[in-house]
Amino acid sequence: MKIAAVIAEYNPFHNGHFYQLNTIREKLGADRIIVVMSGNFTQRGIPAIIDKFDRCKMALENGADVVFELPVYYATGSAEFFAQGSVSLLDKLGVVDMLHFGSEDGNLDTLFACAKILANEPISFKETLSTLLKEGVSFPTAQAKALTEELLKHNIPIANQNDLQQTIALPNNTLGIEYIKALLQRKSPIQPMTLKREGNQYHELKITDEQFASANAIRSFLYNLILSNSSEKSFVPETGDFTLSVYDTIQRQLPTSVYDYFVDKTHQEFLFSDDFSTVLYYKLSNTLHSGNGLEEYYDVTEPIRDIIIKNLTHFTTLSDFCLACKSKNLTYNRINRCLTHILLDLKQEKIQEYKANDYTNYARLLGFTERGKDVLKAIKANSSIPIINKLSKAARELDNPLTLSSLKADIHASQLYYMLQGQKYKHIAKNEFTQELIRI
């Protein structure tokens, strides 16, 4: 049995994801596909617009066979930590043959060359990177520049040197490089495979019929839809008619089952960053008032602490606060991640402990298909880490206090997510402990 793996957020699941899973099965001959998916918070430091169990169901209905949750410490981390957590989980399952990911470049040789440099960190690379950071260049840009110089300096053969620095810095390429680096460092037998990203780019907000829209564009559409308080039917002045649904704009971007989910009013409980504004403001104010330092939180440095304190008196919403804190060497996403780490009480000391303990040491199962049962059987026979099926049994299955602390962070993050979802849509909050596995 040939088993492929995908690391994803599916925020939300769209046709680009469907295309990838079909490619893995039809062109690469994979018999089964495992997905490691972010939970209710994602790598950009934003809440998922749809909760993890519904996103798991979307994936299973459209090509995935088994879905595991990526622990929140990794799911909201930098590209490097996100990759290390994901790859360590897959590697420890003991059954994965290939890791498949999308990339803007689509050239595995270029990504491999960059990954080898990052894995080995030559002195010249570290010196260039350090110099650029001291000059105030943001880390993603500095790393891309340093990698480019190293590749050109040693005449490493690459497919295309035009705009190399920009190519390396593109989001999916960056993650692909980190996935390969993690595999190399672990000496993992898992083989990396990439697929050139089709359609709109990662940050593109425009939706067209001709191309795969980005998840970012679909989220933006849904956010603006909620803000406009649009009704289910939309009036067209030119014709005097009503369109079938305002969701028609994204219908061609989604598999049928996902589109059906969106148009069902019982499922329209989307969450966005600004829904967490009040809780975040309270957490920031309370932490500073109590005399505790913000630097104890994951990824928060002294400069970031200072800029948060400087702008806190002008706090209105989470998204506007991120814009106010953004600077030349601090990206919007970096600020967003830091604020999410504060919101979710994720501590820096835990990061060092998880690294020393070889990253992810459990796999939380979210759901599986009938075909996925044989994958779970193989995992049970080969995995070096426990598989969590029921939270009520987790304390007995995770005898390591450090590992248990990671799972508790996952639970805390989800409970906060469900609490705010319940308040926004006026119903009793879902309970993480009573959520059933998704079975398709």
C-alpha cells in the first residue's frame, strides 16, 4: 500500500486542494492519503473561518482518507516550526511513503538546493543572514536574500535564476523548503514531491471563473459578505432579477459538497480575526497591568513587546492593531502570530522544551473514511507515538507531562474558539470533549 501525506489548513477547502488530492491518487499512484491539518487556528495567526471538524469532513469527502490535527503550537508557528511539527508527526506514524505539497516554483531541485543550505547552515550563509537582520530587514526577506547569494556563490545548478530571490520568498516555496529541510534533518525515508501551484497566487484576493481562487480570496469574499449583511438572494438592477445566491461567486471554486455546506444556513457560523478583538485586548491589558512581561509568550521579542505597548492605547480591532504594529522589519503575519500566541497563552519556554523532546509526540485523530481504516491499522502497528481517538482517554495515553501540556494547549485553543462562536451566533458553545470523530 502506497501512502501519501499532505500538510494543510483547508481554510477553506477549495478546488485547488481537490486538484492536488486527485493528482496524488491518479498521477502518483497513491493508494491512501493522510492529511495533517491545522486545528482551529492557523499559521498566519488567524482563526480558521470554519471549525476543524467541518474542515476535516470536507477533506474526507473530497479525497483524503485520514485526517490528524496539527498541534496548535506548530499550527500557529513560523514556517520552520510549522514544518518541523508536521513532518515529525508524519515521520513518527511510520507508514508514510511520500509528502506532497504545492509550490509556486514547481521545481523540486531548486527547493532541495535551498533546503540543504538551511539544513547545514554554512558559515557564509549565517553571516549574510545576520548582517541583513541587523540592517533591519525582515526575516523572510533576509533569508531569501541569503539563500540566493549562497546558491549563486557556489554555482549550484538551478532551473531558473531570474527573480530567484523573489521565487524563494513566495509562501508555498518557503514552506516546501522547510518541509524538505525537516525531512533531511530527520533522515526520514519519506520522499518529498511537489506540484506547481495553479491559478491565483497565495495573496491574491480576486476571484475569477478561469483560475483556482486562493483560500485568502475566498475568506475575503466571505468576510465582506458578512459585513454587508447580504441576504441569501442578491438583486441585479440591470435585469430586475434576483440571482440564485450571493454564494454563486465562489461556486466554481469549491467542490460540490463544500459549496452545499456554505449555502446551508445552519453552517454559516464563520469566525474571523476581529471576532477575537475584545478577548485579546483584555489579555494584553491584564498581562501588562499585572506586571508580567509579554516576552514570555512564544515569538514575542523586546522590540515586538515595545511596539505592542506603544500602540495599545489606540486598540480598536485585532486587524487594525496588526496594521498599526507593522513595520519595515516586522511583517503583518509575524505580528498576527505573536498576538495569537498571547491570546492562546502559548509560552516561549514550551517551544524550547518541545524542540528538545523531538517536536510532536502524539497524533490527534479527527476523522477517517472507510478506506482509511487499513491506514489506521498500519499506523497502529508502526507508529512510535500514541494516536488520540478520545480526549477522555488522553491523560492515560500521554504519560509525558510535556506532551500532555501540548494537547492541553490544543484543547484550550478550541474551547476559546467554540466559546466565541457560540456567543457570536447565540447558541451554547460546542464542547471539545464531546466532539465525535468524523467518519465517511
